[in-house]
Amino acid sequence: FMAQKEVLNAMSNLGVLIAFFLSIVSLFLIQYKKKDYRGVIISIFGMGSCTLLAYYSWNIIDVTPYTRFIGAVPLIITVLLGYIMFLHARRKQKA
């Protein structure tokens, strides 16, 4: 399963796209607060592009949704661990 070059490429794409999507979401929120609506529109297009590329990469992983999910579990776990580490570091800064 993971030895296929296309699957490894799709998993890498999903990891990079998650990071890029979260960056665009934060940029969107900053631009929205500053009322920079031209920047907001560009951010929306960026989020749409990330979503389309993630959907394409998701479909490359495998045929059934269950095997796609099983293949993406390591990526999901690492994203959750990163978020937990972020929350822990933020709590330490406040203390």
C-alpha cells in the first residue's frame, strides 16, 4: 500500500496542503479583521485551490474511503500531536 509512488506523493501533498491551508486561513482572518476585502477574496481562491488539490490527492490514495482513511491515519495523528504540542507550549508561555 505505502510502497506505491503515487500514494506516497499523495500523502506528501496532503501534509503540505494542510499546512498551507491553515496558513491561508490565518491570513484570511487577519485580512478580514483589517477589512482588506481584496486580500480576503484572494485568500478564498487560495483555500479553494488547496481544497481541490487535497480532494485530488485524497482520491489517488485508494479506491474505498475506508482504505483512504487507514492510509491517512499517520498524517492525522501527526497533525493532532503537533496541535497538542502547540497548545502545551502556549500554556507554558501564559504560566
